[in-house]
Amino acid sequence: MDRYKYEYIFKNSRNSDELFDAFDNALKDGIDDIELYKILFWNPALSLDELSMFIKKLGSTFPHIAYDVYMWGAKVIELSFDNVENFETILNFYKKASEIKPLENEPYIKAADAYNFDLKIHPPASVINFLKKGTTKVKDPSTLYFKLSEFFGKLGNVELKNHYLNEAEKYLKRKYRGE
């Protein structure tokens, strides 16, 4: 099947079986164009479980685009489904992205930004631990220290807010002074 036919189905079909068949055929045809799959991910006919299955399958089938698949998939879930109920799914996709490109800050920052401070239904420890883990892996941990400072500030913990602000500043001083 030609790419434009997949695009038409991904964009217009409201039938889960048809979407699954087109997805499966696109994978068999070796189509690894993330832009095409972004159209599928936004299809409103997909349930969270279906979308998650497509994200996982696409990421495992084409490892060279897996980072983009997990980042895009997490964002679609965050914006299309109830963030409160699906936060762990969102966080897990950001974690998968961070495993693929451990030096990148973006998965950590996006995960922290997805946390709902107003409701605090999910324990903040999962995000805090993810951010802390990232500080040991990313190229520039200062951004994650700043994010941890902001996170603790929103949680009302002034002591840890100041601690991570100081960590960010110490890192930047070492970086720019050549220490």
C-alpha cells in the first residue's frame, strides 16, 4: 500500500480494526516515517490501550525512531486522555525515551511538567526520583536541578527548593569557570 493510503486511513478511519490492520501492514512494509504515525496517534477513535500498544510496537519495531515515538506518544496521551488517571503511562513512556537517549534532558523535563500539582493524586516521589536519576546521566544536569528546585517549590518544600537551586548554581559555576 502507498504511504498516502496509510495516511488517509490513519487520519480518517474511526474503525479500530481498520486502523490496526493498516498499522500492521505499514510495519510489514517497513514504513518508518514518524510523521505518518503521528497522524495515527492523534486519531480520536483509539483507546488509551490501543494507542499504548501502537506506541510500544512501533518503538520496538523501529529502534532508530523509538525516542521520537515515545516522546510523541507520551505527549499525545497527556493531551488526549485524562492526565490524572494516566500519569504512570505518560511517565513510563518518558522513561523509555530517557533510556534511549540518556544524555537528553527533554524526557525528564516533560515528565516533570506533566505532573499535576493541583490534584497531587500520584506520589511526587516517582517524578522526583526520575529527575534525580537524570542528574547523573544528562549532559547538563543544571536544568534538572532547576526543575527539581521548581518542583519542590510547588510542593512547598523551601529547604529542598533552595538545595537544588544551589546545586544548579554550583554546577554552572564549575562549568563556566572550568573547575
